[in-house]
Amino acid sequence: MVNEAVIGIDLGTSAIKLLAVSREGEVLGVQSEPLPLYQDYPGYSEQDPDEWNAAMQRGLKHLLRQPQMAEVVIKGASFSGQMHGLVLVDEAGRPLRRAILWNDTRTTPQCELIKEKHGDQVLGNPVVEGFTLTKLLWVKENEPEVWGKAAAFMLPKDYLRYCLTGEIFTEFSDAAATMLWNPQAKAWDKELGEEFGIPDIYPDVLQSHDEAGTFNALLAAELGLGTDVPVFAGGADNACGALGSGVINPNDSICSIGTSGVLLICEPVGGAEGYGHKIHLMNHAVPDVNYLMGVTLSAGYSLSWFKREFYADESFEQLLDEAREAGIGAHGLIFTPYLAGERTPHGDASIRGSFIGISGSNTRGDFARAVVEGITYSLYDSLIYLRSVGKNVTKIVSTGGGAKSDFWLQLQADVFNAEIYKLKHEEGPSMGAAMLAAYGLGWYPSLTDCAKQFIHYTTTFKPDLKRHKAYEDYFQIYQQVYNATRRLTKNLLELQKK
């Protein structure tokens, strides 16, 4: 029997993931292709857009050549991708330089310039180094020869889609990550851009489920696809990750622990004009839904770093087993996951991580436990702020690395004092991208109907009030570490520059 399917393509920081999903929501094939990262100077984080394209094309070929894909007919594709990144192209659509990524922190002077004119928030979002406007200003000020050739800017996944279709677009959820897009008006604020010397190099904007072109004929023939296979606009990775987890209705919430960490809650369009405390306001990939989001820059990255340095010859499972045995509070040890600065609630590119409370009796397992707890505390910082402004968060879907361990899922439930839902199949943003293609093709009357077919949950982890109170005592100390160390770590960074 011939299966009809869609392909969801997620451009991450470490890899591109491709997912083939049937009309019924069954995952038919998965392929991942690694990506190099360039960090030439402290605070720099770049990737080559052409390496993205090469990895995507390899991934498509490998996916479609998997034996189980032999009788599958691809009817459409869509994208998810890392947010905030800057791809500048010339008149011929060629990249003018490497892409500057979401976790690049070189643009502190540009942030200060924006704050001088507009304060700490612009268009409902905090002024922080990650956003695209700051990167545009950095290139304008530091690479005038590149700036003079720029004909358009794109977000990362939009460049990949351009490579498939030859058409330049973005869509609401990624546009909202630029600091040039008004998420309430759903329009570019070109007057703001003109104020900072940004010419009219904006991409046209679609809804996430709109068709944005078709596979180019040469690539379609090489892949064995039919003619005119549609490609849909797609969405930002956090929007697609939420969609691919069924988080699409007001008050639906998700905790995602990947390289970065996200605590996200949905709300209707028009429900917020923007909050303080470094909370982001974004358009969802779902029509007429926005979301509020707190971000931990080094969530899973903190655990990956710790494993690489202290558990290099052991598995993540062994690390987490030792963390579990250490017990709540890690025998008086606290870790702050500020390895690359922090977004929420501090918005500080200069802060760095700390272990506080080290004694001669601490074990390696205590350090592992402290890292897991510190990542979770950082996300809890976002959650308690959202609760303080009236968001009733009692149920959270957990995804990413933190969802692969029942120990960590229970820890999230106890720290957050909320029920944590585990997905039956956790495919993340690539599933959200596939759902946008399925909806765009008209397979389902709404994304809600699509989610009912595609998304299923298994275990629910319920909070234990006694453990929650124990974590609260440690969390109160965790919150004090930032102010106690920020000047010290900034001074250390200055010494490294000498």
C-alpha cells in the first residue's frame, strides 16, 4: 500500500533533523545530519548557510533512500529552525557572510544603543544580544563592505526554504524574533528600522501554514519527487516545538530542554502588550495564538559540557543515576547554568556559571545533581514570573533532553509544583513542521484536529509538596547567586581580553 507523507525539516544548532510523517501521524522515517559551529572569538557563534543547505540535501537523499520509504509518496514539506539568526544575501541570493546565530553575544554595544533610544523593551520584547536587529547593526557598523551588498536578510530556516524553492519569505513566528516585527500588529516596524539605518531589505511575510513555493525541478528530479511538491512557510523552532507537542491553546505550557531551555505558555493574540523581566512575546505558528517565553541560554548545553568534562567515558544515564542518588540539594551544592550568559530573567551576556557551596565531602554525583537542579531552577525563574503576572500554569508538557529521564521529569514536577506530561513520541520541532505541511495540504480542518491525531501523552508526573518545599529553600539561595557573582564574572571576562 502506498503511503502519503509530509517531511518536517528542523534546522538546529548541532544538526538538521528530517522527519517523514504519514497522513495518520505515523513517523515513517527519521534522518539527522550534523552541523559544524564556528566560534572564532569569545562570544561569537556562526554557521555557514551553504553548509546548512548541503546537510539538508544529504539528509533528504538519505531519508528518502531508507527501505521503509520505498512506497511513500511525499506530498509536501515544511520547516522549523533556530531563531534570531541573521543570513544576509546579495542580489543573486548568495550569502554574504556566515550566519550570526541566536547564541552569539558580540552585540552588547548595539543593545546599549537601542536601550538609549527605546529603553529595555522594544515591540514587547527585551533588548538582548540574541535578536536579529542587534546583528544587523553590528554588520552595518563593523563590515560596511558586506552591508553595502545586502539585498535581503533572512532567518536561518528561511534560507533553507529559499534553497528549495528560490523564493524569499519569512513567517510570523520567526519575524517576531527579530526585534523589527510588531507581534500584535503582525507587521514589520519599518520606521524603527529606518531610525537605525536599516534599508528596505525585509522579506515578505506569510502565515506558517501558507505555501511558500515548490521544490525546484532539478532537486525534485534528483530526489525522485513528483513535480510541483509544495513547500510551506514553517515556523520558529520554539513555535514548532510547542505545536509538535500539542501546546497550541491558551494556557497550554511547555518546558523544552535542548541546547537552550524554554518555558513557554500560549495565550490569545492581543492578550499581552509585553511583559518585563526579560520575558519574550512571540507569534505562534498557530493562527491567532501568541506565546510568552522565558529562555535559559545554557540548559542542555550545561549538562553536555559537564558530561564531556567529567563523564566522558560514561553515558548520560550513568550521570543521571549518580545525580538521583545524591538527593535534593546535592549536599549543599548549587550550580548556576550561565555558561554563555543568561537571557531570563537577567538579560546579561557577561554573567558566567558558578558552583557554590563546594566542600571536601562533595562527590561527583553531587556535582551532577547540582547541574540538573540548576538548569531546572533557571527555568523555574521564568515560571514564577509568569505566575506572578496571572498566568495559571499547572500542567506542562516536557520535551528535549530533560524529558528522556523519568528522574528529571519528576524533579521538574517537584520544582515547578506542576503536573508534567511526557509525550509518547517526542519528535519536537520537526513534528511541528510536518504538522504545518499536513494542515497546509488540507489534510485536517485545523491544527487542533491535526494535533489530536499526531500527538499523544503517556506518563503524568505529579508534584510532591514536601519535596517542592525542600527545593524552594535551595531555590531562594540560587536566586541570590547572580547578584553575588555578576561583577566578579564580568571582571574575569575583562581579564581574558588582555
